[in-house]
Amino acid sequence: MIQVPQIEPVSNLIRNYLAILAKLKNGPVFLAQRSEPAAVLVSLAEWTEMANRLAQLEGLLASKRVVAAIDRGEMTTIKHDDLVKLLAEKRANATMGN
């Protein structure tokens, strides 16, 4: 269902902020200044949900870019066991150098 935006003048926020904050339980509140959109208020829960979703999507995009780079031959992969051996060798060499 499409939700009708809640629009309030900035002056109402100044005069009656508690009523505006109460509206957040129904969704974002769009603030207008001189009848032009100026800002959007969202609840902390909604903000957290959006931030978490954005982080998930950014991670997904990054992984797709890595897979594409591997497919193009721009990056290589290494097996886990080989990585463990390589790191152990580097650690041993670093210890000998001290």
C-alpha cells in the first residue's frame, strides 16, 4: 500500500516538536520550509534498518565486483590451506628476522 507522505512545516516542528515526533511511528515526516521540501525525519528504528540494509547491499555489491574481477582475470584466488601455509611461512620468517 502506498503511504501518503506526512508533511509538516518547519515552523510546526519548532512550536510542537512532540506532536511531530509522535508522527514518526507512522513513518517519515517530511519538513517543508516555504512550501519546499527541506528535510526528512525518520525514527531511530527506521534509520537503523535503512543503515543495516545499505551495509548489506554495499557488501553484496563489493562481492559481485570481486567475482567479476576474478572472472576477468584481474584478481586471483587462493585455497584456504595454501593461505594458512603462506601466512605461517611469513610469520616464521618475521620471527627469524627479529
